Amino acid sequence: MDTATGETAVPDPNSGEPSPSAAVTGSSSSSQAQLQAPPSRYESQKRRDWNTFLQYLKNHKPPLTLARCSGAHVIEFLKYLDQFGKTKVHISGCPYFGHPNPPAPCACPLKQAWGSLDALIGRLRAAYEENGGRPESNPFGARAVRIYLREVREGQAKARGIPYEKKKRKRPAATVASSAAVSQGIDVGDGSSSGGGGGGGGDRTGSSGGGDTNVAAAATAAPPTKTTAV
């Protein structure tokens, strides 16, 4: 058809080229699929933890702002979470102190497992910077917080009789085979990618028996009113 007449040319269906409307529809569908993709489990947990911490600051007496939050306040928050813990931590006078498998129940308190607190601090540290905080002023990365977590780890290890040793990440079989083949002068190509190394190879011993940190429940309870300087 002559386009000089002002009429829009219709694409030939046998030409193999998609029509403009089909291209626009496909692009729109792709964009919507990306926007509707659900966040990962880690991102969802990080968002919940961040909102809980902000609520904790709001409920604090006197109320605290994020700009005034320090490592001492973060430690106070971690201690506050112990009331929602699920891990039995024996006191020094308990007959089961240092016993990994107590034969009977005791009256020792339940606390947050060290592994759960360590993971929580990692998520909050990342969330702080993602929400505009500067790395050099990040209270979750303060030296006092690191010292506190180390003390919790060592104390729980003695009380529970469970050593917290980092687990060595196992090398995927494909990687081991590739290394052996290379040492023998065999070309194995690049098709032996391990695809992530097993994921989550960090120390998870501390969370045994501790479960989640239950920080969601912390948002509704009244936080302490006094902060001890660290």
C-alpha cells in the first residue's frame, strides 16, 4: 500500500517481524514481571528486622532517634531480645553447666542463641547503610558490639558445652575434579562452575536450639529505659 496517502502501513504477517504492538506488549509484560518478583527470604527478614528496630527506638523511654543511636543502644537492644529467646543457657551454679545434653530440665533462663544475634546484627548493619546511613557511623558495626557478641559466643559455649568453631566450606566435587584434571594437564573447559558453593557456609552452630530471634515480638513490648555506656 502506498504510504504517501497518509494511511498506516500494515506489516506483512509473513515477514517474520513482530508488529509494534506485540513488541510493546512483550516489553510491558517483562517489566511487570520484574516489578512483581517477590523479595528473597533474606531481604524480607532484613526489612522486618529493620522495622522492628525502628519501632524499638520509638518505644524507648526516652525515645531515641536513629541519628543518636550508638553501639551501647544496639547492645541494649540485643539484651532486650533475650526475653524472647529459645536457647537454654545454664548459669555457673547449675549442675548441668557445660553439659551439651542435660538429662533433666532446669530453671536456667532462655536466651537468644549467639548465632541468631550474630546474623541479626549482619542484617541490621546492611539495612542501616541501605537506608542512607554512613558506614563510618554505623552503630551495628561498632567495636563494642563486636566485643559483646564475642563474649556471648564464649559464654554460651562454656555454659552449653558446645564449641563454636567455624565449619570449613566443602569444595564442590566439580571443582575438586577440575583441580585434579588441571594438575594432570587435562583441559576440562569452563562447564564445571559450582554455582554458589553450597550457600550459607558460615558458622550456624550458634543457632542450634535458638531458632529465629523473634524480633517481631519485640516491637510490641516495652523496651528498657536506661542505657549503660559501653
